[in-house]
Amino acid sequence: MDPTFTARLNRYLEDLNRQGLLRALRVVEPSARGGTRVRILDGQTEREAVNFCSNDYLGFAASGRRWKAFQNVETGAGASRLIGGTRAAHRRFERLAADFAEKEAAVLFPSGYQANVGTVSALAEVFPRLLSDALNHASLIDGCRLSKGAVRVVPHLDLEKLEMELAASEEPALLIVEGLYSMDGSVCDFERLRELKRRRPFVLLVDEAHALGTLGPEGKGAAARAGALDLIDVYVGTLGKACGLSGAFVASSREVVDWLINRSRAFIFSTAVSPALAEAAAESLQAVREAQNLRDILARRVMRLRTALADDGVACLGEPFSAIVPVVVGEPRRALAASAALLERGFFVQAIRPPTVPPGTSRLRITVTALHEDDEVAALVAALKEVLKQGKA
């Protein structure tokens, strides 16, 4: 490669490092001790820690659950879905996903990112206006950026500003939100959205990535928890969090799903999801519906953590029932220092920095799972209090 190009890249990387924004991969493997413990390999260093930054909310992945499909179904489809890669396993999962979301039809995507980018950009062809919450996930933002419609970013959960945007034009609008926000733990006010939708009609897309499996009857998400699943027109659910796998689905009307099959480039031009994964996803989605005992355990652990933090005067974001518990510390280097200090004490909590969150709001994003024990939660709170007191954050 041309040395001038690599030198240019190095300058950009050095600039990221100066800002405390340089990222690097490190290997995280399950510990032989099982449960929430992981081995973190960073260069020649290996540490064991309790994992408090996993999205495996019900513990399906960490518990070593083995889906029958991986033993009995082919691993590769060999083509994209429209060329010859559609198997019975895909269609079977899609029927189950549609039933789960209480919609007419569903379509399976290789990842949550592709589902959101592909769905938003495809629907933008028929919606002249897109209204996107300011704290939406990068995949939803990128879907808007790829669209041909007019995009308006609405302040986070500000329904007054949203109504003003809706009132500004009679053209059809697609409102894009998350059910449970991944970096803040905040939740949509679905009842007020229902009232607003009666006055100012719009089509509602909700990404239930972090609420699927953790909230609502049968784990159907934040809208279901509010008794508002019917309010969602386009339901996005991911399989890489509570389901313990990977991939995502979009459930909606038959017409919307047909449109995505025909116009979503992220779907059309991707090799089909592994048939074994599709079959395992069907197993997992059914297991999620039946896992109320795990949701109850998770809710107790979340309440214990949030109560303990409040008792110790540690401020955190999010709803009381959210398994996402962010502790904002400010600047990137402070978040990195706090994360490193917690790791020294045996707790793996990642620092979240810009551009994932706004400048000045770098944070420790703690996530709770059903596998965490009460003593692990108590020990984390004690360690975090010590780190904050010592000025590591």
C-alpha cells in the first residue's frame, strides 16, 4: 500500500487516540466456571471477570444452551433468498415471528443492523417524510441517511416537538423509534403516542431490540408491556440479545413485508441466513415466550442493582425496570479509566463513548442478566462506589 496513505490513516488513528476515542478488539471467552464469568484476553494478559456488559439478558447464550437445529439442519443456504437460498426453515421462523409480533407477516434478516438500514431505506421510497428520534440506534440513523425522503430528527421522546413536525405537513410520515433505548434505558410513552396518532396519523416503526425477551407478556417488548403492541405498524426484533443467537426480523402487514422483499437492498443482496440458525431462532423465540420465570428473576436483579446504586448515591439513567443501567461519567478518558478500574476489581463493564453517545456523556453501560447472582450485583455496586470515590471516573 502507498506509504502516504498509511501515514494519513495513522494520523487519523492518533487523533482518535488523543481524544480517548480509539477502539480495539479483545477476545472475550466463557469461563470454565460458567454463569456470568468470562475470560478477557488482551494481548498477553488474561483476566477473569463477571460480565456486566452482555446483551444476553435471559442467559440463553452464556448458559451454554444447545439448540437442536445446529445438529440436524444444514448450515449454509448457498444463495440469497431471492436466488435460491430460501429454505423451509426460513419460512417456518417467519411465520412464528409474525405470530410473536401479532402481525400478518415477517421477514428474516442476517443482522439487526441490516434489518433497520434495509427497512428504513426501503420504506423511505414511499414515505416522503421520516421522523427519527434523536437517540435512535446508528442502524436507524444510517437507514435515514440512505433514504431519499426528507428526514427530521426529533428531540428524544419530545412528543410536543413531534406533534409540531407532524402538523407541518399533510404528507405521510414514518415515525422511527426504539422501544427501549440501548444507551439510556429510556422507554417510549406508547399511550401518549396512541393519542397523538389519533390526532396526527403516522406510520410507526419500533425497534424492540433490547425489549424483546425482557419486557411485556411473553417477552414481546416495551409496547406490549404498555398494552400497545397494536400501535406498532412495523416491528423490528433482533435475535442477538435475549434470544442468544444472531439475526433479526421485521414483522408488519403483508404489503410491507412484500415491499421489503422487493426493495430492501440489505435483504436482496445478502446471502440467506443459515438454515440452521433460522431453525434455532424458531426454537429460541418459542423459548423466550415461555421464559417468564427468567424475566421475573431479571426484574428482581435489575431492581436490586438500581436500589443499591440509589442507596449509595450513584446516579443512573433509565426506567426502574430497564436492564440497561447507564452511569454517566462525562469525558471519554474518565469512562475508560473507570472501566479499567472495574476490570482490575473483577467486573467487565465497557466504557461507551462518542459517537455512540453524545459528547460529554461518556458512560459505563451496565447490563443485567437473569444469570447474575445477588452477591455479584452487590459486589459490583461496592466496586463502582469505590472507583467513583477514588476519582477513577
